[in-house]
Amino acid sequence: MLRIFLLGLLFGITLTMGEVISWFRIYEMFRFESFHMYGVIGSAVMLGAAFHLLARGRGWKAEGGRALDVFRYDGKLWKSYLLGGTVFGMGWAVTGACPGPLFITLGAGYLPVIVAIIGALLGTLLYGIVRRHLPH
Amino acid sequence: MFDLQPWPWYITGPMITLTMAALLLIGRRFGISSNLRTICAIGGADKLSDYFQFDWKSQRWNLVFVLGTLIGGFVAKEFLLQDAPVDIHPSTAEALQGFGIQDAGSAFAPGALFGAEAWSNPVAMLALLVGGLFVGFGTRWANGCTSGHAISGLSSLQWTSLIAVIGFFIGGLSATHFLLPTLLPLL
């Protein structure tokens, strides 16, 4: 657990030092007026792809000899990814924060973000209640 | 590296990959929005929907991760990052100032939403609450956010995550270009 806490600490420092938690950077990203956010996400994805390819090619395992616990998304649920993604994108543009930065922004001392965190929990609750009526 | 103010994209991006890779190698996954479901489950939401009836104790490690990120934000802002304004593109700053966001280009985050003055502005409170609601609802519907889809999903070459990321941009671009021009002047 200590290692996981330290990785979280490093991630929180990274997104703050890289200004990823700044509302201004997200607004700028959605106006396509700076390379910064595209460089951040693009380099993370490219390096991550190199990691996954190497891990597959060389049969890297997680500690204890288990297979890497990579997310497996179900292609049949594409409607939920598109529609849910669109709803999330609107919230991302308004609050300037995706779920990670919601919490990091609070740590950085911008206390009104608590209201957005409460909103995110209410949204999660609402989804849990109405999800059977939504396309997936 | 900690002396750099702020970190350029070519340090920030690889550090994100490092976080994901390290989590995978110790047997975990890099996905943050699932914590919202976990917190609801701990709070008793399992009585409202079976969506919250799962073994949340197996997800405690992810809450520890989030606690780490929160303290990381504190450490970075208090001790590492001098109070440098975010150096956004001049045309972005100009557009924002046109909408009444006067601290664009001279602050880390807009005071109208994240400063003490936000508490007394009902529009700011509503924007944060409803915006946050969309973040929670949308990421759970899409079964992932920027960490789970854009970083973990795209880097493991899953086309379904690309669909999610296209959704992120459809929503983000619509809100930025059709909603914010009306909303921002009210802040």
C-alpha cells in the first residue's frame, strides 16, 4: 500500500507541475491553441504503447507471476463509450477537471472544487440508478 | 527536474506512462473514475442500485492511490511550483478576457471558479456542481475517464477506447464553443 500511495503522490505532483489540473490548460486544449496537452497525452500514449508491446512481446508479468491486469473494454458496448464519453467531455470542459484532477485540485488548495467532487459523486449515483434505461 | 517551472509536456507525459506501467507491474490498473463508484458504495449506495453491490474492499488500494494524488497536489503547489501563472496562448487568454475572465494568463486557475469568490456566486457553484455531475455520470457510463480510456485504453491499442476519447472531444468541444461563451460572462 505504501508503494501505491507513493505512486499516487508522484502522479499528483506530475499533474500539478505539468499544469494538467489547470482549468486554463483544458480550455486551451479544446480551442486547439497549444500543443501542451496534446504533447502530454500523446507522449504518455506513445510510450505506454511501447510498454504494452514490449510487455506482450517479452511476456512481462506482474509481481507474483500474474498476467498484467490490462483493461479489456467490450466493443459491443460502443454506444455507452461514445455517449458517456460525450457527457463526460462536457463536464470536463466546464469544470476543467477529469476525475484525477478533481482530487488533485482539492489537494492543491482550490477548495470550491469540492462542489464539483460532490457533483461527480451525485452523477455516479444517478448513473447507478438509471443505467438500465440507457443505451449500452 | 523539480526545479523546472512548470514541467514541459515531454516530462509530464512520460511520468504519466511511468505511473501506469508501475501500477501494472505491481498488479494494479490505472483508472481513477472507478473510485467514484467505490466511494458511493462505501457511503451506502448499494441500497439504491445493484451497480454499487460489489466487493469494494478489493478497490481500497485505488482510494489509497487517490489519497496520494491529493497530497501530491498539495506538495507540488505548496513547495515545488512557485505561484507561476499558467502561460496559456495569448489568443486563449484574450478570448477569456473577452468573456470577463480577467485573470486568464496571470493565474494558475480562474478565481471566478476556484477562488474564494466562487462561494458567493450561485452561477459558479451551479457550474461546478452540474459540471461535476456530468463528469461522474459520463465517466461511469463510458466505463472510464482520461486515465482508463485515453491513457490505459489507447496505449493498449483498444479501438473502443478511441470511441470514448472521440466522445470526450465531441462533448468538450461542444461545451467549449457553444456553452462556455454564455456561461463564462456570468461568472
